[in-house]
Amino acid sequence: MTSLDAVTTPGAPEPSGHYAQAAVTPDGTIWLSAQLPVGVSADAPVAEQARQTLSNVLSIVRAGGGGVDSVAKVCLYLTDISDWAGVDAVFGEVFGDHRPARAVLQVTGLHHGFRVAADAVAWRVHGR
């Protein structure tokens, strides 16, 4: 059995526990750990938090050998579902014409008081 290829990039928050930013399976699927908007304040507007979260996600996807167009699914976690319109607008800016599958879940809280988090699944389009 082939082991997972751990993805590490300084372009996204360093893991604070026993996990990788992402793992690539032998078939080239990139499985991302959930990302917070580390890089902005927890007091930042939700749109800014969403933009930073997705920037962290895409940094990891690129480090894993993928790109924006190789993102197959994104799961967004919001502490207030009424923030959805602002987050969706940022999502559209970031992904443009590419439309990955998506889930949006309201959660009771996120680390450090953030309002947005995301995880994703993508595929490797080129080697690292």
C-alpha cells in the first residue's frame, strides 16, 4: 500500500496538531484539512474572513499540485448562516466560472472566534 503524501506550504497556517494541511492519495486526490482565516483578525468583516479562508485553501491546493479549476468540492462552515450572502459573493469572486460542488453548514463556534472555515477536495494536475 502506498502512503499518503502530506502537503505543507508556508502560504497557509501551520497545523497546530497531529495533522497535515492536506494529504494527497495515490490517485492524486488532494484532501484538505479545514482552514480558518488565519492572517486576518477574528474581528474582520465576514467577507474578509471568507477571502482569507479561501486564499489559505487555494495555497494548499496549489502546493499539492492542483489549481483553482481542480477544486471539486468545498465545505464552508459559518457561525451565522445569515452571513451566507457575503460569503457567497466572495466565493464567486474567487472561483469565477469554476463551480465546484459545495456545502454550507452553520456551526456553533470556530477556533479563535472566527466566523468562517472551509475544507476542500481537489485533484493534482501536476507534480510537486
